[in-house]
Amino acid sequence: MVVRDISASVSYYRDQLGFEITGTFGDPLEMAFVGRSGTQIMLQDAEGKATPGPNCAYKSVAWDALFWVTDVRELQQELQDRGARIRRESYETFYGHVELEALDPDGHVLCFSQPG
């Protein structure tokens, strides 16, 4: 995902979303890999240019990343305690999952899904 401020995004993913920083590249920082629940994503700095923004800017029901987790409600409490931006609290889907949606600093929607 392309982000406006890579340093701020990396800090947010670590501190508010509980991700582990698994790798970084560049000085100044250009790219970072962050992971949680066995899944990683790559963040890239926009280098001062406009960012494409989140998928929901193009489609009303769209996520930018999906993470499988074992306990959505426990995760929701953790994220709230960390001060993460919650877009949609845990809810049950028509396909039998419990899901939670959180936002990153650029408005990317991260869905955490627990299969039923």
C-alpha cells in the first residue's frame, strides 16, 4: 500500500494496530514490511506525490487488506485499548464470519475476519 508518510504509518501499524515490523528498506525510509496473524503487507512511501487512497474511494464495499484471526472480539478490545481507529466494530456476516474493520492513517480499510 502506498502511504503519505511512511514513518507515521509504520509507527501506527506497530503501536495502534499491534503489527510487528518485519523489515525496512531505505535511508530515508522508503518501504516497510509489517505483519500480524501470519500475514504481512508492504507499505511504500508516496515520495510526496498524491496517493491512490483506499479501495473504498472507488467501490462502496471494499477492503484494502484482509487478515484471518482466531478471536475478533478479543482483537477489537486490544485495538481499542491501543487507540486504533475502528471503522466498524465486530459484526456477524451473512457468510458466517465475525469481522472487524480498522483504518490506517491513510484511510485504508483493514478487515480482520474470524471464520465461523
